[in-house]
Amino acid sequence: MQSPVLYDAAANGVVTLTINRPDLRNPISEPDVIEGLLAALERIEADPTVRVAILTGAGKAFSSGGNINAMKPGAGGLNGGLPARTRGNYRRGIQRLPLAFAALEVPVIAAVNGPAIGAGLDLACMCDLRIAGESAKFAESFVKLGIIPGDGGAWLLQRVVGFSKAAEMSLTGDMLGAAEALACGLVSEVVPDDQLLAAAGALADRIAANPPYAVRMTKRLLWEARRNDLATVLEMSAAMQSIAHATADHEEAVDAFLEKRTPVFKGD
């Protein structure tokens, strides 16, 4: 049986993660998918040679979110029947994902290759950048099933598209096409479906070309700035900048600029 999350590491420091449950349209509420994603993120974080990650889905869907067939009590999904059990299932299950993505210092690009629905949309919002194929669709559709975004979507989505658009999407459950997603800033680029992974790879290469310590610390600052005031972020920035100034890659960047040559960064 194939792994529910495929891990493909390239020589240039770019890792591609593929949710590999196309038979169920890649739901992330499944325990094996959750554990597979968590293990992959842990592996990325522990590997200093990884510079960027790309996340996509196998088949024709990025992620359908939850497995509706497993939503009834006793069906093996997050609904444990008793409220206390359901609460525990969420906390020990899918809610670990946004925390893991937030803790990861390697930038993650969501290559949205089809529908990203409910928790699937929230998964895309856990990533730092999002590009979409032309057939991609997006919906914060929990309300359509009489539930709420229990995976952190209420926090994530509004930080990507703003409160008003997040409220519209969350309260109506309406579907957005790729062009609409681009217009509201949910994705930064829309490309033909057959060019999606190439476009994600090109974006990853542009990020990976930069000094890895600076990239990781920049991502950390961006996430911390979401939840801290300016004074706190300035203190963090000063501390991280002192680290950045002490790296060999910073010295290499300055030398290369002055010598008018292409820098070679080694992550030192």
C-alpha cells in the first residue's frame, strides 16, 4: 500500500509533498493523511538542506477536506458521537496540522491542482504561498454541512483574503473559481493545469536561490507579525538580524554584489 503522503526531494533543496489519496479526493481528515503530513513536515524541518516545499494533491483534486462518508458518529471520522470525544478527536487530529505548518520555518507553496474544499482550502491557507491551476476551485463550505471550520480556518482564511471576504466565504459556503481566487488574493498566480507543477517549481527555485537562513528567519518573522504588535516584531527583527549579519552567506552576498558576480550560498 502506497504512502498517503509522497515525499520527493530534489537535488536543489526543493521537496514536493503529494497527498496520495486520489480515490477519496485527498481528504485531510483521514488519520493516515494527518500523520503522513505531520511526519513529512517534521522531516523537512529536521533537514537543513531543504530550502522550499511544494504541497499538491494526487489526481484531480488538491483536497476535498473532510471525508463526508466518515462524518456520522461511529464511522471512524472526527465526529466521536459524544461532544467530549469529538473535541478530543479534533485536538489530537486535524488541529495539529495548522500548528505544525506555523512552526515550520521552511516556506511551503500550495500548488492547487483542483478543488480545495473546506479543510482542503484551509490546508492551502496553512501554506505560505498559493498558485492554482485553471481548474482549481475553492470553498469554505463547512456551513453547508451544518458545522464550523474546526481546523483553524476562521483564523487562517481572514489573514489571507481579509475579514470581509473570509466572512462572505465562510457564511455562504460559496464556491470560487481560480480567477475569483486570484482577484481576492487567495492565490498569487493562475496557470494552465498542465503547467502548475512547473510554475510551482519555478517559484520554489526563486526562493531556494536565496540564503536559506535568511529565508527561514524571514518566514518566521512574517508569521510572528500576524499575531504580535510592532514593538515585539521589531525586537524579534533585531535579534534575527544579528544572526543574519553573522552568517557566511551574508558575507558572500555582499562580496558578490560588490564584485558583480552571482553569489553561491551554502547555508553557512
